[in-house]
Amino acid sequence: MCGIVGYVGRQGCAEILLDGLGKLEYRGYDSAGIAIGVEDGSVQTVRAEGKLKNLQRAYYQAPFEGLVGLGHTRWATHGSPTESNAHPHRAGRVIIAHNGIIENYASLKEELLASGRTFESATDTEVVAHLIDRELEKNPDLSLHQATQNMLALIEGSYALVIMSTSNPDELIVARHASPMVIGLGEDEYFAASDIPAVLAHTRQFIFLEDGQTAILRRDGLQIFDEQGNSVEMTPRRINWDPISAEKQGYKHFMLKEIFEQPARIADTLRGRLSKELDDVILSEVDISKEWLANVQKIVIVACGTSYWAAQISKHMIERHARIAVECDLASEFRYRDPVLDENTLCVAISQSGETADTLAAMRMAQELGAKTLGICNVVESTIAREANGVLYTHAGPEIGVASTKAFSTQLIASALLAIWLGRRRGNLDAQGASELIQTLRTVPNAMEKILLDAEQYESIAPDFADAQSFLFLGRGPQHIIANEGALKLKEISYIHAEGYAAGELKHGPIALIDEHLPIVVIATKDRVYDKVVSNLEEVKARGGRVIAVVTEGDNHVVNFAEKVFFVPDAHEFIQPILTVVSMQLLSYYIADFKGTDVDQPRNLAKSVTVE
Ligand code: AGP
């Protein structure tokens, strides 16, 4: 998830671009750059690794100015965050900034290399610049827009593009598919941006480009085209947000914004990783050989906090579909026991930040004991990602809210991909079985959108439960894990004590807690243990417990035992935990918001625990 800003108008744009990139910092950056068309018709570029202030420092060392330009902050998904990989990228007369993933860039790059073109970076974006430049080279009479349209017919994947060229220095070309792009309208000036905050200081009139659309921005006007190249009229919308709420895209908290962006981030995490035949998973970055995997005796997964609950779900998925024994350890516990592992062990470290001290130490310990290691991380080139033998990135984008939401659900997606990948390579999952699981994974974004449509239902019950002193969360199997994640979400943002428990354990103690003051959240979705969970639910109701149930849509039985019922779409067991966790997130968010706690930065908590 990167940040892009573009400008065409009547004023020097350097400050506009740099300020705009600053407003997109929440989208993450590990490198950045700007390019501006200067008076002599050339385009000057400056790029810098690391924080935005490095770019500003580099720019002011040798400033340049012009009326047309573009800028980019990179949140690396392919290729390390170096200056050479930073955008804007240039190929011949074309300069480009891109947000998204070009899935077929490798084959296109091979073709371009074979034709004698050379590359400076490891990015997919540079390939796009070469494709446009090649079109202009083949036919100098082509407009930049036509050359761009010809390129778009060749690529597959997601993109938001801002393009300029030395042969057409007075215009920007914009294109989008599956990555956001807005166009700001000013007085004889136009803006392009990944998100509203980047240019809200200059205009409140915006057009939201739709998938497949392209646009030409010139000082004297704006043209928008549909996928077929037909001119279309779009009605601008006035945005009245203040700058701060604009960074949250109008949501009250980053956590709520990140809950709602999960379908898109899950689509990003799946993108480019499903074989064309949809009967296998492509995890090129994992870099662990099939031969070595054949001898793996067990997998140990180490993690902390919410990532530990992702580890437990991963265990269920891998044992069920890859038939490899999996142990899960809290990293802080793993470090101080005497684990039995060796060169036939795969140690998986799950960490959003890739910097959690206990998880890093546990992974290093496993390496010292001979295990191969695999990181499942959200931050490219983080310490765990760098030191592991292989890495599987979630593409959740920067997660600003301390309470992990989209990072967790994309960790579950990554775990599901890993389970299929392992199962196919161990020979325990055939093509048909893999295809069924992959088709199921592809339904997650839409199924999740359905749950998010019910958000107001969760908001409406918050006042009824905000005064509770404690909550119990119950489930069985993978839903027992989600019950624990739900308890963690509630306690860390609302400061209400909460405990997740295996529903089958009720009689072994926690049933003594039940009375009319204790809310009990029960996850009772239609799965192999549904009937067992329902009988637990009846036990709770019989003792006066206040039941909040999460059930499969169409279930009209549980409603007889619950004070409140939330529905999730009927889904394959493989993806049910990925759906029910959204209910947990929404319930905990609205209770905390009603209580008025600092949802995005709860007391005593840090986003990344880099100390023991
Ligand atoms: C989750 O909501 C918490 N913020 C916390 O438990 C977090 O999951 C834990 O600190 C692990 O962080 P990591 O994934 O970056 O390693």
C-alpha cells in the first residue's frame, strides 16, 4: 500500500508534492521520491530511502521547480526498500509512480530484457515504465494516453498509476484498477492522489476514479475515459472532512478504518499467489525447497499476542490439510523451555511488525538448534523477515491502530496459503482438494463485506454491555481460538477483563462464573462441533448467563437462547475463523468506543513490543 500524489497547474509543485506525501505517511513509507518537469523540458527526480524527511533533505540540497510533477511513498511489497527501488521510476522518456502489484511483470520483464532494454530496479513498476516508453518508441505519434492504454492491455494485477513524460511535459496520465486514486479539481490546476488527505489543503472537490478508468490532467482541463477509451463525464463530490479525519477516510478511529479495509487487504494478500489453474499456491518468496520439506517432521510456530492466536489457527489449517504435526508456542515461553527440534523442523515466526523481541529471540533460538525458519510478516525487510530463511508477507499495509485487526486476518490468509502450499508439496492435498480450498479463499472478501454491512448492529448493543466487569468468550476448534482473540481485542481496547475458553471446558470450572451479570460471547457457527456448542449455550442460558451469539446466517435455533445474535455468511470451515473474527473486532471496537477509551492507542500498550 503506497502513497501517490500528482499535480498539473499554474504554480510550482515541489511543496505541494512533498506536503502531499507527508499527509500519506500513514500509508507507510520506507522510501520516497518526487519528479518535476522543469523549464528546459526535462524531468528532474529525487528519491531517498527511509523516512520522508530524508527526501525533503535531499530535495532542498538541490531544489528544482516546475508546474507538473508526481510523488510517491513506498510501502515495499516486492524488492527491498532501497533508493534504487524507490519511485518514481523512469524508462527513457517516461516517469511513473505506482501503487499495486503487477502480477505478470516477470514475464514482461524477460521480454523487455530480451529486446535489449536494461533495468535499474527489482520492482514491477519499472516494467510498466518500459512498456509505455516502448509504445512511444514504436510510434512517436502516439499520445502518452494512447501509449498508456496500449500498456494497460498487456499487464495483469492491481494499479494506481501517475505517469508523465519528457515528450508530453504539460500533462499527467492517471490510471487505476483495484488500487485507489482520486482526482482533485482546482482553479486551472488538477491533483491526483491515492487518498484525499494528500491534497485536501488545496481543494475539496474530488472525482473518485473507477476501476478501468484513465484520465488526462492538463492545466486547461481534465478528460476521463472508460476502459474502452470512451470519454466519460464524472460528477465531482465535495469532501468536508477535516484533515485529521481525512487520514482516517472519515472513520472515527484508525482501528475502525482498518477493520473495514480488511476485504481489500485480504484481496491484496491473495493477489498473485494463486496459480492460473487455481489448484496450487505460488509462494515464490518462501524459498524453501520441496526436497527439504519432504523430510520435515514437525512445524513449530512462535508468536505473541494476536499473532499467537493466528499461529493457533495456522496449526489447525496445516495439520488438517498438510498433515504435518504443528506445535504452537508463545514466543516468551518457547525461549525458556527446552524444545525438541532439529534440522528436520520448520520454525514459523508470525509477527506483524517483524520486530517483536520475544518472537525474534525464539526464532533465533530455533535457528541455533538447526531448524529452518519462515517469517510471516507485514513489514518488508523487518528484522524477522530479514533473518528468517524464507518469508511470506501479508499485504495488510501499515496498521496504525495498536489493536491488530487487518494484520490478523491477513495472517490467517497467509496461513491458509501456507497450508495449501505445504499440503501440495507433501502430497497430502491433491489438486482437487487444493482447488476447493482456493475457491473458498477467493470468497472471503465478499463474505466479509456482508458482515461489515451489519456494523450498526454491533454499535447498537454496546451501551447494554459497556458496564460489564468481565466477559467470557466461548468456542470450539478454530472458533475457540477466535474466542480467545475476541477476548484479547475487548480487554486491550475497552479495559474490561475478558477470557477466551474452550466451550467444552465449561463444566471444568468457568460455569461457576455464570450469573446474570456475566456476558458470554458464544461462537456457534455451523461446523462439525455445532451441536456440542449449542448444548453448551443451553447450559449457559439455563444459569442466567447473558448470551451474545455469533451464528451462521439462517440459523433460527440459537436465537432462542441468546440476548443478541449476530450472523455471518454460511462458509466452508476453512474460512469461518477469518469471518467470525470480524464480529469479535466490531463488538470490541464499539464497546470500547462507547466507553470512550483511546481505541487507537490504548493505555500501557505499544504497537510493537521490541523489548522483553
Ligand atoms: C494485538 O492486538 C496486540 N497489539 C498485540 O498482542 C500484538 O499482536 C503482539 O504484540 C504481537 O505483535 P507482532 O505481531 O508485531 O509480533
